[in-house]
Amino acid sequence: MTDLFAQLRGKRVVCCVGSGGVGKTTTAAAIGVRFAVEGKRVLVLTIDPARRLANSLGLETLGNKATRIEPAQFQAAGLAPKGELHAMMLDLKLTWDELVHRTAPDAARAKAILDNRIYQKLSTAMAGSLEYMAMEKVYEMSASGRFDVVILDTPPTSNALDFLHAPDRILDLLENDAARIVLGPLLTAGKIGLKLFSLSSTYVLKTLARFTGAEFLKDLAGFMVAFEGMYDGFKDRAGKVKALLAGKDAAFVLVTRAEPQVIDEALFFHRALAEEDIKVAAVVVNRSERDPRRYGGADTCEGVREALSLAKIENAGAPPLAERLCQTLDEQARLADLDRREVQRLEHALPGVPLVTVPRLRRDVHDLQGLWQIDGWLAAESE
Amino acid sequence: MLQRGAHSSRGHFTVKDGAGTLWFDMGPAAQYLPAPMGLLDRRLLVVTGKGGTGKSTLSAALALAASRRGKRVLVCEVTARERVSELFGRPPSGTDMRELAPNVWSVHVRPREAMREYALMTLKYKTIYNAVFENRVVRYFLNAAPSLAEIVMLGKVWWHAAREEREGQPGKLRWDLVILDAPATGHGLTLLTVPEVFLQLVADGPLARDMRDMQQLLTDPQRCATSVISLPEEMPANEAVELSRALTAHGLPLGPLFLNSVFERRFTPGERVAVARGGPGLAAAGEAAEAHEARADLSAQYDKLLREQVRAELVRIPHFFDGASGIAALERFAKAIEAVL
């Protein structure tokens, strides 16, 4: 049994990664609770938490505000934290706007960017934008010195590469060199129409315009002009973010579930991280089914019938109780067998990577008490 | 939503709207109404929902069911990894259309290839395409341009659904039904609202014209429906509610809402107590029964939530325990949803 926390000691940033629906947010929050109880000043940065979990973390609203979970809440859950737990829900647009304000040379330029339609699209809806800003926020919060450890619940990206390459993809757009060659005439001529350009550039531009519409290209050119000179600031910043995440202060926790498809995705994720020279500190397998046979007793239909009769329980109902019980026993055992096989496959594929298993709990986890219960499993204390 | 098969000889039909079933007596005129529309009678079906809820399985099962009803079906997958071909026990189709089962085809829609196909269609001349789009610098720029990937991917799906003609039969559409196995919630919504967002940015050009047609298809309840699939768990269910609202707000007509992996209640409270007190011989059986009932409780809880919060017909799919695969597993899935097809 692996103690997850032993793998994370001394880290300043913990990133919970994995495909959607595997319990990244819950895992991130549970890690946060444990560290806070142990005495650390912790920030859990989340993207899209389940509503009740968000409520219990005091995250009713967006807005990039770190909210402290009051000691009284811990006490109500029977916990006495030596440190502090803060939680924050990432506001995508606001994070972008803050970044623009910080990087722009003056207020007029910042406004020109904020008003541009391409920027508005970029900062709200563009694929990869959320991933980029999540990393940006982690860096900012970690560098602020307010927290000993920042735990990131990464966006529910279906593809590991989307997450890792998001900053590059966005920086590609911001980097003027390439687009400048295509949009060159638009950039220099400003608002003059397409027809005035030299033949060779016009040829490419006109063709592109047939494809995307001329307005789009003009908006894009306007965006490029507004961003002029700011690219280096962005790139520099993104470089620091990357260095932090790839460095020894950061740990990646790969979160998964014991389902074949999800395990496949986790392995894919692991490979993608390895290609970026990022080591996975531990794998957490959530909601694994537990074998009811671990409690002992009858495990065949015949045995169940006998045990019922021994306990003087009437074998009534349709189908009779014994049949329903042994069908259920068979089904639950089968679920556990399937999960066990998948966990073994994962262990086999990732030799040497610490692996922690959290069983399926009877209820949804949405409060500190529930998170603390998960901590027992993550720390390999529960059985 | 009109219920297929709910037509009676007396001219009744049922309308379900989340609040319950209403009966309308249409009188003798009802016999002239066209037969109520089944889900599979549309041109384009979109399947979305949180990751891991069974989107690809539903897409594959819908395709199989439609093919068994004599339709030619194409499943378009747009996520990073192909799944549908695997569910049919076939190798990945890749970006070329492949037949997975009689009259069921699939294709993996990837941005780069879709861009090429789409650009060729728009530009007509391959030389122009090569000169412009295969240019390294332009490619670099196109990769970075906001949403262009989503635009061309959706464009390709739309073309298959509404434009592609049967070989040698001009005017006749090649596919009777196209199923789009869309990305999970957020990305799915981004993809489906691409025409709307694009038309706000771009008003002219051939792409804008196509986007307008695309938007018309996506919002036409006679030709298109978007179905959300969920699990009886908090996050998928809440996402299903929010996603359904968002789809409706964007004018995208909802198909039935699918609740996957449902556990039915199996034991009475009295039985549970008796078994729990029944001694060590019943320990494992009692534990199994409690685990089952805990999941049945969650199923009932989220079933209720979805019925209350989403104005679409709810279709339950039981949890299947054996690891059946291939067409048999899809047939079983299709049977579970037969009522709305």
C-alpha cells in the first residue's frame, strides 16, 4: 500500500490530471484537506467543481477569489487543522484580462485588446484557453508566497496533449512571426481594404478570405497589431509556468477509474507526460469496486439458501430472496473482479509508479468529512 | 415530443414534456397526420454528455438500430481517439469512411484532413489548395486560428448529413442518417455553437454561407436532435441538466435524455434488515445487497432530478454486468432504448 502524501511532501504545486469524470476535483480537495490539517497553507484551485463540493468549500461564486474554509467548518467535521485551506474557482475571462492588464504597456493598449472580437473569443471559448489560464493562475498563486502548496484540479481535457500543449497553441496565435507573413499587408495597411495589396500577398490573403471571410482576417490583424510587442512578455511568462510545472517543486498525480477505457486514457496520459519529461508522482484509482466476498460467508446460491434458512429468514418474494441475493453477490463480485483486473493491468504497464486505490463509497462525497474519509484511503490508513 | 407508436386508431397521440403525459384527441382529422417521427427519422443525431457516460456506445447502438431498420448510417467521431469502430469489433476507420457492419459506416473526423477536404470543396482547384494551405507558414497560422479546427470538423459532418450525394444518383443523399459522436459537455457545446459564434464574427464568404446552412440544420427539430447521455452520479447528472439548458438556449432541439448504467431496487427494507442481522453466513451476500441498494438509491435520486429538470423524455439503460463486447453488446443496448427509436 502506498501513502500518496509521502510522494507529495515538500512539493509546492500538485497537479491532478486525468480524463473527465474520474474524480480529479475530489482528489485535489482531499489532498488539500490533509495538508491543511497537517499544518500547511494550502490553495485548491479548481475549474468546475460539483456543486455540493463547491458549496462545502465556500465556492458559491466564480471570480478568482481565494476563499478560506473556516476553522469552524473543520471543527464541525471533527478536524483540527494546524494550517489553512483556501479554495478558488478559476474565472477564465478574468484571468485572461488580468494577464493582459499586467502585460500591456499602457491602459489604452489593454483596452484595445480587451475590445477586440478575436480576443474576446480567445479568452472565453477557444480550445486550450482554459488549460493555459489554469497553469497561469497556478504560477501566479504559487509565486505570491501566500501558500505553501497550490493544488490544481486540471480542466476535464479529454486529451493529455491538449492540456500540455495549450500554452504553445495559444502562444502560436500570439506570436506574430508566422501570421505576420500571411497577414503582413493587413498589419501594415491597417484599415485599408484588401484590394490595395501587392499581388503575391493578396493572392494568399484573398484565398484565405474566401475561406474565412475578410472580416475575420481584419479582426485577426487588429488583434495582432494590438498585441504588438507584448508577445515576449507572454512567452517569458509561459516559459516560467512551464519551468515550474516541469521542475522538482511540482508533482503530477494521475487520477483514474478502474474502467478499461479510462485506464487506456490514463496510460495514454502517462505516455504524453513522459514525452514532456514530466514524471507522474503517483496514480490514484478512484471508485474501485470492493469484493463483497471479503466479508466471508456464503458465496454460492446453495450456500446463501442454507444461510437464510439457518437464520430463519423466509425465502420469499419474486424471484425468491435467495436468488436475488446470489445474483447480486455474483454481480458485485464480477464488478470487483473487473476492477481488480484493470488495476493489475495499470500496475503492470506502469512499473515503479506508486499506486493508490480508493474504493467506491456509498454516498457522493461533498463535505470535509467525506474528503477526510478519502484521505484515509489516500494515506493507506483505511482498510 | 411526439411518441412513435403512440398513434391510436382513434386519433390520439401523446405529448411528453417533462411535466407528464398529455393526451390530445385529434378527432377524425388525425388520420391525415404524418406518422409521428422517431428519433432515427432525422438527418443528424448528435450525442453528447460528460466523459465516460457512454456517448460512443449510444452512438454505435443508434447506428446499429438504424441500419436494422434499413437505413444507411454514417457515424462521425470527432474526439482524439476513435471508439465506435472498436465497439463493432473492427479496426479503426481513420479518416476514410469504412463499413463496420452492413449499412453502418464510420469516419474519424480530424482537423487537418477536414480542413483539406473542406478547403478543396470551397476552392475547387487543388493547385490553389496546395499553394495556399499546404504552405508551412499558412498551416502554422491556420492551426492557431481560433476555432477553425472546430469549424471544419463540424463542416464535414454537416456535408455528410446534408450535401453528400449517392454515387451516380445526383439529388439523392448518400446517408439516410448521420450520427455525430460529439465531444464531452463543454467541448461538445463549443463545437455545436461554432456556426452561431462564427456568424457573429464573419458575415460574408462561402464559409459563412455554409455555416448558416449548418446552423439551420442543427436548429431544425425535423432534421436534427441532440441527445444528452448521463450516469446516475452527481457530476454527470448536473452536467446533463446544464448542458440541456444550454442546448435549448442556443436553439438546438433536444432528443431523448439517456440515463445509463441504472440499478433497479431489488430488496425491501425488511429484507435488508433481516439479511444484515442474519449472521456471518450472510455477510458477503448482505454486503453485496447493500452495495446494490446504495447504487439503486443513487439511480432513483438522479432519475428524479433529471425528470424534474430536463424537458426531454428520459430513457433508462440498465447497468450491464458481463463484459459482453461487439455487436451483441450493442444489440442489447439498442434493445434497452427501443421505445424512443
